[in-house]
Amino acid sequence: MCGIVGYTGNENAAPILLAGLTKLEYRGYDSAGIAVRDLSRDDVAVVKSPGRLLNLIQKTDNGASVPGTCGVGHTRWATHGEPTETNAHPHSSADDDVVGVHNGIIENYQELKEKLLRHGYVFHSETDTEVAVNLVDYYYKKYKIGPIDAIAKAMVRIRGSYALALMFRDLPGEIWVARKDSPMVIGVTENSAFVASDVPAILSYTRQVYYIDNLEMARLTPGHVSFFNLDGDEVFKDLTEITWDAEAAEKGGFEHFMLKEIHEQPRAVRDTLGSYIREGAVDLSATGLTEELLRSLERIYIIGCGSAYHVGVSAKYVLEDMADIPVEVDLASEFRYRDPKIVKNSLVVVISQSGETADTLAALRLAKERGVPVLGIVNVVGSTIARECDYCMYTYAGPEIAVATTKAYSAQLINVYALAIELGRVRGVITEDRCGELISELNALPDKMAKVLENKERIQWFAAKYANARDIFFIGRGVDHAISLEGSLKMKEISYIHSEAYAAGELKHGTISLIEDGTLVIGVLTQNELLEKTVSNMVECKARGAYLMGLTSYGNYNIEDTANFTIYVPKAERHFIGSLAIIPLQLLGYYTGVAKGVDVDKPRNLAKSVTVE
Ligand code: F6R
């Protein structure tokens, strides 16, 4: 996601900030900016530029035109508001007394903004960051308290995730930082101090770092860093020496971006939930969808390509069941050429991580030509699909670098669940009490996902054992069928092993002829009411020599009577359990690819954004 760099010391800050931001480019961004001050001046120079970092480097003559020894820099990956110069960071408080950069998502920024507007604050951007900076300024001035107490008060009011780096006009040479659920590392040398969202940004200056914990603050001055908790008490920390090389550091210590992104899923899901669940209820106001529109719907068409299409298949099961509405799912490349018969009072939902996929975009345009409202479920803010759809429900996965999608897929599922609950509620299919239960189930998902990730060594072992497989079949019914489709795609795209997914009941209508001695068949068995039926289909395969892997939830231990190897995920509400079941399958694909020596982040023949049909 966004990248933060801060420096205070004896050198000119701007070139150091720009060099640090360059090292964070891998995180993805669409604008950049720096704020630098000289100890002799009390104003701060802020320079920002949309687009590539190179624009900012040229605009500042590689930093030479912005003198000063203390500063903060930022690469922004748009979440609130388009990637424009105005929305780029750093942001300043209304009278420029506080300047700051932020990484993360402030869920209650609208409410905080309204409070600040009532107190005469003026806003220039659409960002949640400008709200955070002004909130700190508000407490700083209102109570005439020091930065620690002002920041702590703001932290108590802010809901969501943040890494904040701030400079105060009356505190030259000091950078103040605060953190909750967004990464931040602090480095120190004899004469300088650094802050960054990731180690590579500061690795060429120091390997001595501190890790700031959640809900902590820090004060950076040249050569010195002190830490504080929310009560304002000083906290003492040990320095850690970074031993990784620069390339490993970019991946946060993970071997590949794909593995890093698989591990980022609990965070991606938490951020996405935070944007659509407020005070225990689904809140789709940010998308523009109204209750009237949702209530009037008679049919939903869901369109996407690849994994996004697989989210659509899950969505069909979930939406039809929870909101009692007919749903059709289409591959975008088929929908656009098949003269679809769209009934009146419909909603077309297009799903796309990149927001640029040519076929999905064409399907969106076709729907709009026919006068049908289009909801986009999109990860990249300001992308073409995000701009052209009538309603936009962003996912907050952050930029995906690995070609094979993982965290964006998981965030898309969350949007679908939130939509299903809200549709079910406004259509009177589910009661308010049931909505409350379902929302608690959703909120429990990130921790359960983290638990699934703890089990990865078993999957790694199994992947190594099956890395030479010729064919792998994934089977399941209902939501488990949708998960099988995605598990199979992950397997084939990054391990190059032929794999197919089948609705479990369909296997015996032809495909079972491919099962021979040792063929791996993976049964996805999370839907308890369908479990026995899929187990029967697995037994049919076993009778023909298949080796069986079962994927089910804890408690279903009798699967081991049939399967040769079983993976368990925590129990969860049956419509949402796909969010847990997909993780072992992503890991299985990943570890199989690694065992085969495939370049898993960039598998052959594939592109991250498919802008041709
Ligand atoms: C598979 C994968 C692709 C994409 C598909 C759609 O791992 O990443 O199947 O899901 O190309 O891309 P978006 O979501 O950008 O429209």
C-alpha cells in the first residue's frame, strides 16, 4: 500500500526521502510527495506530484530545490479520493502548523471530519489523512498539550489502521509517529533517525532498527528515538539488526510477494470490513447504493474474468441463499458477445482487481448501453472500471504485486458477503438479529484466517510430496465448488500442473475416466449438509486409484476414514467459510510452484492486468 519515509539529521532530507520512496515503489502507488523543513525556517515546503515518482524527482531537481534537514515523504496508493495532486500526501493542518503522511484507512473519517468542520476547519482533499492531521492539530491547540497527548487523543478517536508521521511547526528537527495495524519501522544512526513503512527504504543508511508496536508513538530527533504508550509513559525498546539483503527486505522477509500477499489477507479483510461495517451494521453509503435500489432489484448479473469470475460463482450461492434473489454469473468475455437478455430492475456487478480488464470493461459498457445500473467491485482507485461504473464498492486489499491474485480475491469475497447481508436485510429475508450474528461472523474472519496461516508447514510438506503430479482434480458442491474453481486455478497457474475443478456430482459424467492410480483428488468439504455427498464422490475416485486430500472444518474428523490427508480450517458460518478454505489451496498452489522451481510471482505467459481481449 502507501509508503512512508521520514528523516531527521544533518544531511539534506529531500534526496534521502526520494531515494527511500524509490525503494518502496514495489508497494504500488499513484502519486507521491515530500514535506521538508529547515531548522532556521518555521514553514514547511510541501511538493507533490501525481503519477510516477520520477515526476516528483524531476519537479524537485532530485530534492535539491527543497532544502532542509528534516522531512517526511509518501507514495500514495489511492483509497479515499482519486490519485490527484491535491489528494497526494503530505497533508497540512488548516494553518499549516502540523504536516503529516499516513498509511492505512481511517474508518470513521467522515464523522471526525464533521466534528472538525463544526470547529471551523477547512479541508482541501477527499482524504482521510487530512482529517487525521487536523485532528491532531485540534487537540494540540485545544488543550495546549504536548504532541504526545495530542496524538494520543487523536489515536483514541480514530478507528481503523494507521501509520502516521507528523512534523509540528514549533518543534523543528522532530518527527512524531504513531502506529496501529499498519507497518512502520524506525532506524537510527549516531546523527540521524529514520522512519519508513518498510525496511528497504532505510537499509542503505542503517541496519539498526526499532519496531514500533500497535498503539505506540515515537519521537525522532537526530541520533535519538523515544517511544511512548497511549498513556504517554515512555517505553524502552531493544534495537534489532537487519541481516536481510535488500531484495529480501522488499518482500518483508517472505520469499515471494505471493507468500507475503497470502499473509496479508487477514489485514486486507479487516480493512475491507472496516469500510463497510459500521457500528455493527452493513453500511454501503460509500458506494452510493440506496436501500430503494436494492429493494427494487429482481435479478443480479455478476461478471468477471479468472479469479474475479470465481468470486462471482461464490456470490451466486451466497446471494441467492441470503437475499433470495436470482443471480446469473458470466465470464466477461462471454457476456459481452452473447447478447444477454437482461431483465428490468436488474443490477450488473462487475468484479475486477485491476479495474482495467478489457473484457470486464466491455461488459460494463454493454450493461450501461442497455440502461442497467452497474456496481463495480474494484481494488484500484481511479481505474477505468471504477470511474465508469455507476456505483463503486472498493476492496481494500492494497496493491497486489504477484501475478496470481490472493488478497484481492479474499477482499472481493468480503464485499460480496456485505452486499448479501444488506440485500437480505432490505428485502426482509434476514432479520436484524440475524444480520447482527452474520456481522459478528464476518468480524471473526481475520483472526480465523490468521489461524489457517499458522498451519502452513503441513501444506508445504504435502506440496513437496505432490509436486510431480500430472493431474489434480478439485471437487466440491455449492460454495465448495466455487472454492474448488479458485484452488484449481491457483494450482495450474503457478505450478504448471494440469488441474481441473468440478462440481462433485458432475465427475462421473465423463471426467472420472481420467482418474488413475495415484491421481490426486482434493475434496473441499466445508458445507456440512453436502459433505456426505461429496465424500461419496471422493470414494468413487478412491475406488479407481485416486489419492484423496480432504479440506474441511475442525470437528469433521471422520473425513479421515476416507481421505489420505486432511487439512482443517476453523468452523465458520457456512456462507463465509470459503474465505478460510481458500487459504490452504492458495498455499498448496504456492508451495507446489516453489517445489517445482517456478517463478511464482511471475508465472510464464501471464500478465497482472489483462487489457486486451
Ligand atoms: C488469477 C488471476 C486472474 C485475474 C483475472 C481478472 O490468479 O489473477 O485470473 O483474476 O485476470 O483480473 P482483474 O481482477 O484485474 O479484472
